[in-house]
Amino acid sequence: MSGNKVMEILLVEDDPGDVLMTKEAFEDHRVPNRVSVVGDGVSALEFLRKQGEFEDAPTPDLVLLDLNLPKMDGLEVLAVAKGDPMLRHIPVVVLTTSDAQEDVVGSYSLHANAYVTKPVDFEEFIAAVRRIDEFFVSVVRLPGR
């Protein structure tokens, strides 16, 4: 990451426990970032498009997207976001409990940048989120950074 610019992360997750663990993993890590959270697919797209209550939302550098969401599931969100020329450049990591092959294939078919199955073990979950953070903050070059 260039300089000390805070990385903007949008976490699309409806499980409060997973939200808490994900935020904790980012907060304990050494890289500065800000995590915004929405709990359903419709709100995710409103956030990304800066609509309604999200008109002043930051443009995320990375989206962590659960597949099992209310109102609109993660695959639908992914399809809309990657089909929108204004949003498709934003990297999306699917972070979900599903290890079903059709979800993996479907996510990559819709241009997900990565697919990570959430570990059930707390420490493994924290480690997985930290690896995502390290990779997207320290290893890859993101648009606008």
C-alpha cells in the first residue's frame, strides 16, 4: 500500500458474529483500514452506488462479500457489481461458509477476485481474514492506490 492511506473495506455480512470477528481481525492487524458494514445485498449495491443513506459512503478499495444474504444474495450482488462499469474495478472477495463447488464456480464465473470459505474455528477465521488483508494491502496493486 502506498503511503499511509487508509484502506476502505466494505464488509457485506448479515451474521453479527462474523462481522465482529472480521472487524477484530482487521483491527488487530498492523495495516490501517476502515471497515464499513452492510447486512444485505440491496444495501451493498446502494453503498457501492452511493444511493440513499449511503450517498456519502467511501468508495471501497475491497469488498468482502458473503453469499448467503437477505434481500439479494451475494451472487446477485456480484453479478450486478461486476456488470456495472463504475463498480467492476473494485476487487470482490467472496467470504462465505459455503464450500459448494457450484458457488465457487458461480463466483468466479461472475468475476470474483477470490473465493474464501470461512473457517469455523475462531483462530483460523482470524488468520484467514488477516491473509486477505495482507494480500490485498501489501502484495497486490489496487486501482487508485
